[in-house]
Amino acid sequence: MHKAEQNKPRLNVVKQQPRKPLHILLVDSDDDDSLALRREFDASRAAQLDFARDTETAARMVEREVYDLVAVDPVLPGGFALLKHLKDNHRWLATLVVTANQSPHFMRQAVKCRIDALLFKPETPAEFMEQALVLAKGVHTNRERQQRRVLAIGAHPDDVEIGCGGALVKHHIHGDILHILTLSRGAAGGDVNQRAVEANRAAELLGAKLQLGNLQDTRISGGVETIDIIQAAIRELRPTHVYTHCEEDTHQDHRAVHASSLVAARGVPNVYCYQAPSSTVEFRPNRFVDITEFIKRKIEAIDAYKSQVERMDALQHDVIVATARYWGRFAGYVLAEPLRIVRQRDGDSGSDIGKHLSASQPMAAATLEL
């Protein structure tokens, strides 16, 4: 091989993540029925079928796993309460009632729980599987098309909460998947163990999954090491939206994370940059997210960083609200978080997140769909 060919850069092949199988949970205390259904599903391999013998166990399983369908007989203690809870708290989850009770009162109770379908016992395993797969496939398809997968990237613990905490709360309210990637443990700002505890508490308040990196605080580079960490998170989540630092910032770590994010997220359809307390006056946002209803939740998440709130004026409540009120004057005098659009796919802005302004337009003309 010629030396020139040896030095020629190689392309990295990124393998596509395999599609996850349909996931169904059956809540049934009848072991014989459960065994017959397990055999049917194992033979077809059309979906993964899990079992719970009571509604309390089922509720815990739904909080830990992502299910497309939950099938339950409401004659079980807490059956109707479980069905109502699922519909109130899980936007992309179908419910199927499988029961032998056909009384009018029982049916009215089931309808009030907004169930998706009804199957009367005795049913064959094939009949159950046919109905369950139709419902599970429909929900799975809708989730893939509609649910946003959000990755918020920060150099240090608290960066994300300060810059786009309100937008993340808004995403959570709409049932989107939230991941926070924090690249360092913030050693320059305090005890790393305390900051890790605070970061986990803040992520919990936002409804997000947290990944803490271990890059050296104040020495984060914009090179391969940082890019690789972000790319790994993107491969795992396959985000539709990425929030990261802006370039107009006096902190070197923030600028490095901004540059690395743009490289790693070059295939993500929606990428936005948020403001930090160290951002400069050169930061020019062209999208404003109305967080009026979520400002208290944002402040609660920031307050989780007690070690930082005690030493930083920028994290005081009045400063947080004043900053949001200042940016809101460009969008109808709401409380707003400012973002600079790096890339935004048509049709993805939506009134539920915020409306953007063309960079060529003056800021005073900004509008926000409420």
C-alpha cells in the first residue's frame, strides 16, 4: 500500500440502531392464560410480552419500561384506577380491557377510563395477539412520528437548567423524551460529589435522564474526545432536538462544547443554542420559548444546585425572572428563554415550543405563538 493511501482519512461507518420490538404488558392473575399467551408470542416473535399479576406491580413496571400496550382485566383490585392513571400520564400508550364482565355498569366504567379496545373472555391466544398487535403497532408508529427526543448538552452541572430549563419542562409536559448530557463534573465550582447529587436531583425535577461525563473542568476541548462523547449520546437517543451552548461566550468550556456539538449533531434536524450567564452581548437569539407557565419549575431545578445558588448572583430568583422578562419583550411580553437557531426543520417549531424569527428580521418584530 502506498504511503499516500495509508495517510488517506478513513470514513467512520455508524451502524443504524435496530428498531425496538413492540412491547406489551399483560396484567392478569391467571397463570394458565399467561402461559398460553407467552407461548403464542414466543412462537411469532411479533412483540415482547411481559406479565404482572397485580396492578401495583404493573404500575411500577410501566414507570421503568416503555410499553406500547397494557392489557388488563379491571376486575383485579385497582384495575380501573390503573387504566385511568395510564391514560392521564402516558400519551403514547394504548390500553386494552380483557374481561368476562359484560354488565352495563362495568362497561361504563371502562369507557370512562378512555380505553382503546375491549376483548371479552374467553378469547384464544391468537385472538388476543391479533387485537394487541393492531393497537401496539398504531401507538408505536404514532410515537415514532410525533414524540420528540431531546438531548440537552452542557459543559458543567447547572448549565442546561440555566440555559433551557423552561423549554425542557415544556417538552416534558408534552410527553417528549429528555436526556441531559453534562460533560464535566464541575470540579472548578465545588465538590464534584455534591454537584453530581445536585445534577441528578435537577434532572429528576425536569423529568430527564442524566449522563455525567468526566472531562476536566476548564479544560474541555473542541476535539475528538468531546465529539465522541456527544456522538455516543446521539447514537443512543437518536434525538430530534439538540440544545447546546452558544459560541458567543467568555467561558472556554462553553465554546468548546458548542463547536463539538455542531460536529456531533450534524445529522440532527433541530439544533438550538442557549444563553449562559457568561454569554456576551454578541449572542443574538432568533427564537423565543414562552416559559411563563414553567418559570417556577425552572427555578426549582436551578435551586437543586444549592452549592452554586449560594455563591452566584446569576442564579438568584429575581435575576432568573428578570432575564426571562427581558427576552419576553421581543415576543409579546411573556417570560421567555432565548435561543439561536442553528438548524430547524420546517414544521418542527410548533406552537407548543415556540416560534422563531428570521435572523434577517429585527428583534423587535419577534412573535411567539401562545
